[in-house]
Amino acid sequence: MQGAKDEDLLRKAKLEKRLLITRDKDFGTLVFLNKELSTGVIFLKITPVTIMEVHREIHRPFKEHKEEALKSLFCVVEPHRHRIRYLR
């Protein structure tokens, strides 16, 4: 879905009951302002040096939260930590 509108990406993720992983901070605004688009988002607020570094950081929320729980959260992944906000 490269080139799709942000709203369309969120609708597709919600329809397929998936998490959206992104480096685009605009998704935070969308999921909190439009409940129709509200689905789990993991926002990568990191500039990784390697793909392994990305995997290490993104793995942390999955260790602490079940995947179903993540689908109702907005999670910000930063170096060595993550923060969550509930969507509902």
C-alpha cells in the first residue's frame, strides 16, 4: 500500500486486526482524534544504525504486553524504553 493515505492505512490495519508500525508521528494524531480509525500503532521514535537495533527495540513492547493488548494502544518506542497510551 505504498503511497496510500494515512487514513487508508489505518482503516486497512483495523479491518485486518493488525498493528501498524511506523516512523510517521502523524498517526498519533489520527488515532486519537478519529475513533473510527483507532487501532494499535507502534511509533518508532528512533533512528537505528542497524536492522538488528530496530528489532531489539521493537521487541520490548511485545515482551511486556500481549499482542491483543497492543492493538488498543499507541506505543512510542524510543532507545531503551517505550511509552504507551490507551486508545479506548
